[in-house]
Amino acid sequence: MISVKLEKVCIETKKGYECRFVPHSINTKMHWGKKHRWTEAWKTEVEWGIYKNRRKFKELPLHHARFEVVYHVVKFMDEDNLYASVKPIIDGLKKERGGVLIDDDHQHASYRVVQRKASRGDDQHVELRFYED
């Protein structure tokens, strides 16, 4: 198993900086421009996480990637919101960005999203776990 821990992600706002340990739920209401900045920030964090751990992979892109996205959080999301919130992370893994996935269709990737309880807010993070066939 190859594990990649993603750091917290921050964006600049009119009032300073906002940081998050996991992506927003789709139920979070916000301006489309701010939502776009969050999406791009998560994609970039995934790229950096893969770049820092590139040597752990035998070959990239993976022809069929099996992986888990693990949210270590204080407060759990509903399962439908959980799967929807992972989209910027999956997009960050594609060939054009992180270079792990050829595409995110069922032919090239199978994944699941799980949540684990974090003891404190500072312990929250996203972990990507890749499994070899």
C-alpha cells in the first residue's frame, strides 16, 4: 500500500485566508468564484502530494488504480455528500494534474471513500491509499 497524506488547504479571501483540512460538503453554499478557488486549491494539493511521493509508485499513470480516499475528521458527513466532496481530489489525480489516473472512469479506476474519527480538529486530514494489483 502507498499512502499519501494531504496537508490543509488555504485560499485567500477578502478577509484574509481560510483553511480547511477536508473539502467542503456539496451542501455548503458559497459564491461560484470562491468554490472554484477551493476546487483548484484541492487539485493543486493533490498534485503536490503525489509529486512528493512519486518514488513510491513503480510506474505512473496507473493503468487501473485501486485506492481509498480516507477523511480523518471530527464530524462525519452523510455518505452521499462524502462521495460528492471528493471530486476535486479525484480530478487532481488525473493524468493532466497529478498523473496517477489515466481517467477516472470505471475502466481505469476503482475507489471508495471512508471516514475515520479524528480526536481533535488539528488531527484532521485527507489520506490517499493506493493498492497494488
